[in-house]
Amino acid sequence: MATMKVTFPLQIQTAKNYSGKVTSIKKKLNTFTDDSFFKNMYMHFQTIRQPKTGIVSNFPWCCFLALKWKLSEPIRHKCIEMEMKDFIDIINRIYNLQSEVEGLYDNNKILLSIRRMIVNQKLYQVPMKLELNTLARQYYWYANYGGGYFQRNFEKLYGLTLEEYYKISAYFALLSCVEDNKESVYIASNVYIIHLIPYFSPETLKNYLNLVSVKWSELRAFMVQFRDEQQKDIEYFLDTPMLSKPFIQIDEGLVVLSKHILRASLSGLVPSLLKKDLGSAYKDKFGKAMENYIETLLTEVFPKVKTERQIKELYRKHQVSEKTKVVDFILEEDEGNVYIDSKAIEPDKTVKYSNTAVVIKQRLGNSFIKGVLQGLDCARTINKINGNKKSKRDSLIIITHMDHYISTGKTIEDMLDNSFFKMIEEKNGELPINKERIYYMTIDEFEFMVEVCRLKKINITSIIDACSKDDSSSSTQKFNVMMHIHKIYPEGIPDREIIVKTRDYLFEDLIESMKNSKSHWDGRVRDYLTIKQFLLS
């Protein structure tokens, strides 16, 4: 009897009904009052279901999607009170929607589909220390680079100085670190008003709250802006609108539904606002600030660093065409060169949440992928100038401002375009840097990596050796460079001195003022009530 040979896994294809199930969930949500839904969501985040797993065990991305759907749909006249069991049922139904989204069982899209599911959850897993460091580093950049450009424009646009924004944000970020076994928090107005005034004026605090909060009475109007009429499945993976307004103002204080959302918002808000309002002029200034910061990082630890200006001088000396690409830095180490390019970019929602390779590649072409082409062209040229053959230990690092969730050159090939490097080789010959030694990392990751080099007295080439070795096997492969760094230095990486100093600067004066604030407010009940009313107006 003949036997049939099956050469591929059998997949059961079922009809997808994402939009239909979303409509059903929205109808159910609409039977409950806004107040009772909100209270249940707040209480849901008061306990972390599995402390070892963290807040992701509460399915926060599902909760925030439920919040968006609840408040962006037209309100019904007769609603009932929601019980916690009703809330959990809704969240489980939203969680199960992921099996309805397109691409999860498509072999051509499976890697990108899994990637966007991981990205969706990663927001709620960022360590507290990393978020506080990002806040401090940003303030250091804006205060020390750009010749006052950032300060002038921020104050002109939003009515408070960058120092005021970052100091108030540092206060709320610090407050969010208390009771880290709870994700939601309520901050009574008598707490934050007494702590922050008179160090800041009532007008400054009001301008700050206008930027970062939304009143409960206006939350529906705010959410309606984000309503997706077509109910496309990409909405399942999008960032919550609460990232732009992490505080909800109620009469007696501020409600924070997620401390992770709060800290991510406070560190992401200034770059996002300035980029939106100032456009390309801001991007140019910010790019230069990040580049200058990276130069300082490198020259503090490594003796042989060539800058872009020095690379261009070398090109001119050897009559290299002006069209030849350069990188921002070349770190010359005994075992090989490390080519480093800075890209002060953040991923847009298409890059983060699409699972269509060609669309993502198009969006990344002008900067993210361009960095690979620049690095390879520069390495090829330097080898030619020096009369060197390809070094197997040369590497390329492209540093981004925020994570794009594509960690290596090999990932570009695996996820976005399997002919990407083949086309480069057909045009220019052998790759001067192996694709397995091309790494993308955020400024946080790069800063930690340099600090590990300083502490362990090792070089970047040896770290790339370890990363590429682990990433060559699916059993040891890592999602990002930070995971590699923690493996290399598991005892915990201390912060760079300038980060510690900036963090102290943001916190110390305010903490001192908070100690004396109680005496300032003694017997001034009427003043307090006037200011509270002003802030709520």
C-alpha cells in the first residue's frame, strides 16, 4: 500500500472573525456604567496576579484596549453596575482575540506576528531603574546640548521650563516606585499640592497637569479621537492613548491606572511633543545632541575613537569620492574595528505593530536600514585605504533613541527581506562586515555596554563576539542586546556617573523642599482650597 509523505506541519485553517467578536465585546461593555468599569480596572491593578511574572500576568494591554472601547463608543441610557467577574470575563475575551488576528498562522508572517505580540507586552516589563535613567539622561541632553534651543522652544510652547517639567516628573516617577506590588495608584491632591507648592508656582503646576492629565469628565471626549471605525486588527497591538495622558484628574486627586504607563509617558512625552511641533529642525538638533553624548561615552573609556570629521579627512587625503558613506564613529580595537552610527529615531506605530514585511521595510528605509548601508560602505572604504582584507571580527553598531525591536542585521534578513544582503553582495561584492555582527541597540543599551567594558576592562569586540555566538542558535538567542549584557554582567550594572548626578539634581532640591512644605502650609487652608480649585478649573 502506498504511503503519503507529509513534509510540512498540518495547520487547521478556521475562518477569522476579529471584527465580529470586537463588536460583540463592545456591546457587552456598553451595558455597564463608566464608573463601575473604571473602578474595576483600578482594583484589578491593585494586586499583581503572579508576582514572579509581574504585571503582564494581569493582561494590561487587554485592559487598556477595553478602556478605549468602553469610553469611545456612544453611551447607553440604561447601564448596570459592573462586577469584577464581568471585568475579568471581558479581559479574557479580549486576550483570546489574538487567535483571530491575521498572520499568526501564516508562515510568511509568523515571526513579525509574534514580534508585535511581544512588543505589546514589553512596555509593562521595563525595569523602574531604566525608566528613571531615561528621564535623567533626556534632561541632561536638553540642558547641555543645543545652545538653549530645546529650553527656549519648550517654554514658549507649553508655559513651563524643561527643568520644571523634569523635576515635577521626577517627583511623580519617584512616587510611583512606592508600593511596587501595586500597579495602580491614587495621589490625593492634598499630597502633591503640599509637596510641590511653593517650590513650583500654581501656574507652573497647572501647565504641567494640562500636558500630562485628562479630567475624568473629559475622558470620553479624549478617547473618541482614537476610535477605529473599521475595527482593523492592528488596533489590538497599538499603544494605549493613555501614554499621552497618564494621569486622570478627579475632584480629590490624580488616578494612575498603570505606573509603567506613567513612567514610559513621562520619559517619552518631551521628545514626542517637540518632534510633533518643531518638525525637522528639532530632529536635526536632537540628532546632534545624541551624537555628542555618544562621543563623550566613547572617549571616556576607549583610547582610539575616530569621529565623522576625522573619517572625512581620511577620505579626502586618499581622494575617496565625496559620495562614499561615512559613519559617526570608528572605534579601533586590536581585534577589529567597531563602526558606530547614531540614529536619533523612534519607531512609528507601523514599524512597531505591522506584520507586513514590505511595509515595515519601506518605513525603515531612510534611517534604520540606511545605517547598515552606511556602515558597510564605510567599512569597505576603510579596508581599501588601509590595504586590509575583510576582518571577521569587525562589527557595526547602529544606536537608536528608542527600541525598534529588530536587533541584528540577520533579523532584517529573517523578518523583512531575505534577499537584502544578497543584493548588496551582488552590487558591491563580499560584505565587509558579517551580517551576524551588525547590531541595533538603544542608547540605554549602548550606555550599559560601555559601562560593562569599563568595569570588566574588556572591549566592545569581545561583547559582540559573545552576542553573535548566542544569537547563532535558537536555544540561546536573545530578543535584544540588554538581555546579552545582563548575561555578561549578571551582578547588576551601576549607572554612569553623569546619570547619577543628573538624577540627584532632579530629586534633591525637591526632597529638601518637601521636608519644609508642611510648615509652609500650616494655617493656610483657604490658600490650599483656592489653589486646588485653580488646578481643577
